[in-house]
Amino acid sequence: MSYSREFVIRWSDADANGHVRHTVYPELGVEVRLAWLVEGGFSWSWLEQHHLGPVLLREEIDYLKELPLGAVVRVDLEALGTSPYGGRWRLRHTFHNDSGDVAARVVVAGGWLDLEVRRLAVPPAELAAYFAAAPRAEGFEELPPLRRRE
């Protein structure tokens, strides 16, 4: 089971070839991740109060099929891995076209940035538990903990 949101491809999302431009895929992934966090009770103000921000350490994109202007795209979120106390995570966004075919995949690896000391940090227990309960992708793996922090 995955978490998903739908979007309509807008004029501003397209490139000169009339299909989704490359930067839109990770932008839609961000929208899905933040919507998932908000639905779990972790709004931007909650993150600010806890001096935390999500930070990406790696991002990979596989483009498989075109998504044209006006298309409805479903973007899924699944966890590929989390570390024991939630300091690190790996998520996959799968993009499905109007027919349900997979059009692209975006895989991100990230963690939580302590906004005061500007280092990766372990999140509060409730946020770590939310990530631990995220929809899991096939092949989910436990990630190594943060060095000396988890």
C-alpha cells in the first residue's frame, strides 16, 4: 500500500517538446512528501518548532514514459528504508500516467537537518515512528544509523 496524490500537468510543467520537464518530477515528489507529513501531523510549523528540516542527500530519476500537457499523474510515496531511530530515510515516488503505466520513478535519500547546529539529527520519537510506519516498498531495508547520533 502506498500514499499517493494526483496532479494535472500544467503549461508551466512542460518543456519545448510538450511533455513534463525534468525538474517537475522532483518538485511533485516534494509536494507528495510534504502532504504526507502534514497529514501525519507534522506541518511546517511543527518542524520549525522542533528546529528540523528534511534534507536530501541523494536524488535519482528514471524517466520511462512521456507525460504530456493536461495529463493526470498519480505520484506514490513508499519507503525503501529507514534507520533505527529515523535519522535517515530512503523514499521512492512512482509516477503513473492516465493509463496507470509507470512513467517515472524518483528515489530520494535524506535525513533530518538540525536547523540550529546544521547537522543531521535524530528526530523526535513521534516523527521517527511515523516514518517507521510509512508505506513500505518491496525490498524495504533498514538503513545504518547516523554515526554516533542514533
